[in-house]
Amino acid sequence: MPTAETEIDVLVLGGAGVDSIVYVPELPLPYADSYMVPAIDMRAGQTGDFVAMGVQALGLRTHHVDLIGDDHEGDLVRALHRERGIPFTEVPQRGGTKRAVNLVGPDGRRLSLYDNSRSLEADRLPPALIESLAAVSRHAHVSLTYPCAYALPVLRAKGVTISTDLHDWDGVETYHEAFAYEADLVFLSATALKDPEKTMRQIAARGRAGAVVATAGAEGAHLLAGGELTHVPTVTPPAPVVDSNGAGDAFASGYLFGWLAGESPRTCTRYGAIAGTYACTVPSTRTDVISRDQLLAMAADTQRG
């Protein structure tokens, strides 16, 4: 529960950027000189943006901090936070605002082409800034984007709990390890894992995570908590599935909503599954997220079912 000492429930670090959405006739996309596609839209909203929007819509006091550029894409990010009423602290990024091109197939699957040229080696989130924000925060969700790894020791020293999303980590790439082993709560996708349970137990054994959740799309999610591995099924979507973009971020938001309310890991995972399923019914060109009332209503329905 919120305390008198905290002003922020969830401090989101990193993951601010812009996506160009391209709906393609199929994925993988066979080679051709050109394709006729529907309107190509550019909108603000990458992983940190979606987590910030998600937890705020669920009633949690939210603050987002990241590096962005003095460019048109940065203006879109600023406008998104302003329109949603999400406090946003920006640090200048000389390489420009992060951006990606997302190809979306007819079945809603997404292929993201991420521009990794925007981050420079010298980029940092100022430690004094992170210390001041962490001092008034209950929890920090740290995006995988550079240079958020450098903020982890600062957050740990301030005593806030930490979560992170490793996305499609293969369990081997070393860049992800600082995030995987420093977080109290770890999310990842099972997409690139040959043995999800092995990687989940590796994270728990080598790090400090009390819970590890591997999402598996339509197959639901795997929850490792207290040494016990549990499968949590997906839920029936409230509308047709059109797009998987942002589903993992929505899942993390739903889980955090339950976790910060003191719910059990299984209930938190069910909340995550509901939020993630809802996100799959929203086209990539929009940034709609599930509300607290919607999530709790769907949770009550699934319990009755």
C-alpha cells in the first residue's frame, strides 16, 4: 500500500520511443521488390511507455524517466505522456529518440525491427536523478534498453524493489544478465527458450528474483515462485485478437498491479494474463490499455468460469 514517504508507486526506467507500424500480408514476408500495404502509422509507445500507461490506467501512481532526443519522435513521446497525464522526466539523448519498425501479420503476430543506433556508449541516466526518484518510489520497473543497467545498483542501494522484462532472451546473451540477476521480479518470453523451466530456475538460482514469469502467448504463462513451477492458462479475449504488440508490457503491468496490492503470485499472473489478452485486441496503431475496473471485472468473470 502507498505510504506517507512515497509519491510514486511505479517508477519506470527506459523504454521510451516511437514505432512505425506496417501491416503486411504475411509473416515471414517473402522477398519482393515492393508490397502495397495499408497506411503506415508512426506513434509513440515502446516498452517503457506501455508499462507506464498500463500501471497508471490500473490506478498506480506512475513516473517515467528516460533519455530521448530533441527531434520529432521525441515530441511524440512527450505528447503521449502529457495527454495521458504521466509525469515524465527526460534526459537529453544525443543520438535521438529510440525508434523501431514493427511488421504486423494478419494473425496479429509482430516482427520488430529495432534501430539500435540511437544509444551512445557514454549515455547514462544521472545517478543523482535516479536516487531522488527512487527515494520517493515503492517500486522500479527497469526496461532492458541501454543504459538502464547502470541504474540498477543505484536503485538497489535506495532499497526499492525492482522488476524487469527480458523479452525474448535466449538465456545465454550476456547483456541481459545484469537485469535478470538484479531484479526481484523477472518477466520474459518463452519464444527463444528451448527449455523455459531451466532458464527460469537459472534466473532464480543466480539472482534475487522471488518470482519469474515466462509468457508463452496463446499457451498462457509459466510461473516460478517459491521453487514451484505452475502453468497459468490464458483467458478468453473480450474481442477478436488483432495484434500482439504491447502484450508483454500489458502483462507486466497487470502483474505489478496485483503484486503491489499484496496478491498471491498466481493471482498476479492471472491479472497479467488478462491485461496481456486485452492488449492483443487493440491495433498497434492505438495505445489503449486496460483499466482497473475492466481488469477486475474480467478477473471476476474468469473466477466464475
